[in-house]
Amino acid sequence: MKYFGTDGFRGRANEGLDVEHAYKIGRFVGWYYGARQAKKARVILGKDTRRSSYMFESALVSGLVASGADAYMLHVIPTPGVSYEVVDGAFDCGVMITASHNPYTDNGIKLVNREGFKMDEDVLELIEDYIDGKSEVPLATGDAIGCTVDYMQGRNRYISHLIASCGFSLQGLKIGLDCANGSASSVARPVFDALGAETHVINNAPNGFNINVDCGSTHIDQLQRFVVQNGLDVGFAYDGDADRCLAVDERGHVVDGDLILYVCGCYMAKHGRLAKQTVVPTVMSNFGFFRALDAAGISYEKTAVGDKNVYACMRQNGYALGGEQSGHIIFGDLEKTGDGIMTSLRVMEVLRAEREKLSELTRPVSLYPQQLDNVRVTDKDAAMQSAEVKAAVEKAEKYLEGNGRVLVRASGTEPLVRVLAEAPDERLCANANAIVLAALEPFKA
């Protein structure tokens, strides 16, 4: 793919991704779905809170209606809210404007098919051809021109869906939420309030520039302090578009995606809800997590990094639970994509049912130390194919003598090569990574 990576078309606003790109995506999508069914297409749009999201929303809507589609605008909503509403409202496809956990200067366009999954690659290839001028689509005229619909009720239905997924009360529990000044800001608190929690919220005042800035799941230290200082039972941190969630236990310790998978996996297995007694993590998950699953009698099937790969494995094999260390968790019996707010509700379900603190539920897992270094490079493909880098990885693996691992991969959304070392102590991690980082030096930007 030239433009669409593992998580949509993403880039610096009006540099890597500009309004003309957005307009053309709207033009093609509006025409494609209308022509395929010989009637006016219905497309739903959501966005996060970064300033440029309004610009891209206008461009996409212009393209859609110019090609004859009706554009239903959800406004600010989590990415999983778009996926839910595409199916719930029987739309032809969905569009989410977000750069997730990236800085406010970036933005992105994610496309969702009518089943709520990430858009099929053959359609994305057609869109890329149109962007590059390899094809043409007609403009609608007369009464064939589309319209816009303010579809706020779609967001309300998504909130109702989250609440309805809970057959329990949160009365008497003090819960902290870090909304990252992003999409969760207008959704998370109403859900927890409706369930009876004493809800304490931080970073829910977006101004277009403060999304993900020293807050949310990528800067969780603020929530850690907040939970301890206020004596809260648990805290949850979302990213900019609220499709991922990390937790903080009552002691202020981070509970990452691996630990969330462990807690929810054990609970689902106990109650006969874990299909084939199997969890689907990625290759980035911690050795200690895998050992804890072994001890609990739970199987696992590892995938490549990316929630798209996790869900593909789940869907193909009928598994019910999967996710990433970063907090993308998918509950296959309830949804088709990662949903940060849903994840926090499922953790609360376990806490209420087991009547234990989160620190007690995670105690059986002893995680190995990890060190992750992100190296900005001029050409990530050249770096990944370098014989010197491959040799350095082998050298680092030998250095660990089978008591750890080194994983090197290119980012799907940024010009980065990620180097992860995992070993019994931090010194070994640092030394192993240093071997690979030295080999990457000639490729640094």
C-alpha cells in the first residue's frame, strides 16, 4: 500500500496527509458504494478532537456528497463507536478521522466496511489508484447530489450499547478516567456515571492541541499519581481515539494489555466464555505473561503486531479474546475491534464478580523487564533489510543465551524502527538493545 498503512492513511496534517487526499477519498467512497448498489450510498463519519480533524471532516463530506452519497456526521466519537454504528445503522461504510496516539500535528483517515471491520485491501487499492489519477469518478448532479445529516443520536446509541453490555452496578467504587483530551472525553464519564460509579476524570477538556499531550495511555504516570492521591479503586487511561486502554491498580501500578488479557482471560475461562480456552496476543507480549497463561491452563496463539492481525486470527479460528500489550483488547463475543471503554468495563466486571482488587488479580503474572527503543530512520525498509542489522539481532540473541529475546520491527504508521529487548533484568535488556542500536546508526534520520 502506498498511502494506507496498518492503521489507515496517516501523516502530518496538510503535509503527509492533506485536504485534497481527504476530498478524493470521499469522492471515491461516495461513488463506489453508490455505483455498486445502484442507489445513494450512506456513509457515517466520526472524528477525534485534534484541530485538523474539522478540516478533514469538511473535505471528506464535500467529496462524499459531490459523488452522490449522504454523509451522516457523528462528530467527536471513539473509533469503535464508528465501527459499532456502521453495523447498528446499516451504513455502507464508516470513516474515522484520527491519528490515534500520535501528536496533534498528525492526523489520519481510517475506513471501515459495512461489517464494522477495517476496510478490505482491494477497495483501499482502488482508492489509492484514484488518488494517483489512475481512474476517474463522475460528479453527481441534480437531485443525485448527496446531503449531510447531523447524526448525534448515533453517538447516544453507542453510549447506550456500552451501558447495556454491563449486567452489574459500579455503586460504591471510586474510578479514575484519563480521557487523553481525546474522543473518550464526551463518552467515558456518562457511561461510568450511569453505572453508579464515583467517577473522577482528568484530561477531558480538549482544545484541539492537547490531545495525548502528557496524558492518556501513552503518558500514564499522571493517572498513576491521581489514583494514589485520591484513594481510588482503579484507574483507566485511553488514547486519543479511545480504541485502547491501560489500567492502573489501587497501588498506582500500571496494568498493561498483557495483564488485562490475563485477568479477563482467566475470568472468561472460569465461566466457560473463553472459546477453545485460547487467548490471542501478539509477538510483543511478555514472556512472563505466557508463563502465567501456561500455569493457568490457558492456550495462546501469537500473531504479528497489529489489532488487525489479532482480529483476523480470532475471526478465522473462532476465538473470543485477543489483544496487544499496548491496550488494544478485542472481546470477540461483543465487538469487532478494540474498544478502550469496553475494555475498562470488562475489567470492572471481573473486579465486581471476583470481589478482589486489581493488584490481587494480576499477582500470578511476573513480567520480564523490557526495553523498547524507537529509532527514527530515513528508510525503514532499507534498515529492516540490512545484513548488518540482521547480524546484530543474531548477536544480541546469542548474548542473552536463551534467557530472553530481541524483536526488531518497522512501525506501520511512522518512519521508525522499534527495537525491543526482553530479559530477566534491565541491564541485560539495555546491553542487548545497544548491540542492535549501533547497527541502526547509519540509517538514523
